[in-house]
Amino acid sequence: MKSTPFSKSEAAELCEDFEDLIDTEFALGNFSFVVNCVIACPAIAPYRQQFLDAFTAGDSAADVDYNKDEYDVLIAVVDAETESHPSFIDIRDYIAEKGIRYNFPS
């Protein structure tokens, strides 16, 4: 089931609420990760991919031409041992996996 996107202001608030996760280590399955950052990104697929490609390349992801008010919030993580290429976990998936109680905006 696809989740309802957040507004830009809701996404910014979520990023702020979860910023304490940055630089923390956690296990997911047999892998250990370190949280690099919490980011708001476009919810619509082509814009989302363009944003994530720019973010991963170290470019300014803010340069993506996105004029919608539909955002997702992702946690960017790197492998704890190699600090390799970032992976992204949806904030809703992360809190479900970790059993965190949080009331998301509807």
C-alpha cells in the first residue's frame, strides 16, 4: 500500500523530529548501518530519482525542478563498516521496523 505523501512543511517537521538519529548506528537484518541524514525528497518517482541521484553524487539536490507539494521523508544510511554509497529507508518503514510510536500527519 502506498502511503499518502507529506506536504513540504510536514516533511520538514519530520526531518527535524528525527534529526537525532544522525550519526547513530543500528542493525537491520544482518547488516549494521549508520544514519547519515534525514531528508525530504519528492514523492513522485521521476523527480524522486533525480533528487536521489543528485544527492548521492554530492550535488545540490535542491536544484531539482519540483513544484508539487508531495514529499516523502527518507533516512540516508551507509554501511557501518565501509561507509559506502548511501542507501535510503522510508521513515515509515524505519519506525515500523524499530517499533517507534509516532503519529504521522494524515
